[in-house]
Amino acid sequence: MQLSLRKPPELDPDASLAGRQKVTVGSASVPYRKGKKGDALTIAVSCQGKGEITVAVQPVHVSFPLECGAHQASTISNQFALPGAERSGVVSVEASPAVHWAMTIGRGAPVQAESPGAG
């Protein structure tokens, strides 16, 4: 397999870095730093290899899957503006041995979602 995944995904320029994991194979946990009150937590994950990874974020109790491409890296970025998101915590990734992944964790102002019908 030719690996196109070489480094963790980038964050928006206005986000501050709270944690990062270089390209990893298999499952791992990544700690992240505390933020300011009102900060949102952004989890950006890239993966490559046939399979799926599951990302779980503590202490905000959210998780999400990411289907990984066998030949092309897949990337997802989720922002959480939940009570407790400013606290420090751990992001756990469950991945099969066939999957390579990398992660960047950031903090910043919550992105305002567009209201339905806008645009």
C-alpha cells in the first residue's frame, strides 16, 4: 500500500493547538490541554487503510466513526461546543492494525452554524 498519509491534519488558522498525534497504526489515546471557558473543541482525524476507526472524546462523551480509504487518506473534522468542552481530556481511537491514522486537536471560538434556508 502506498501511504499518502504523512502528517496530522491542519487546523483552521484561528484555532490553537491542544494536542497532536503523528501517524499511528492501531489503537491509541491522545491527551489534550485545557482551554478557556467558552472554547469549542475541534478534533481533526485523517486515516488510510481498509477499515474504519472509532473516535471517542472524554470528558464530553461523544464519539464518531470514520471510514478509511484503502488507497486515499480520508479526513474528518468535528467541532464540539458542549458544556465541559473547555476541560482537558483524552481522545481515544480504536483502529485495526491495517489502518494508519493521525490527529490534531484544537481549541477556538465556536463556529456559528448557518440557519436552515440561509444561502
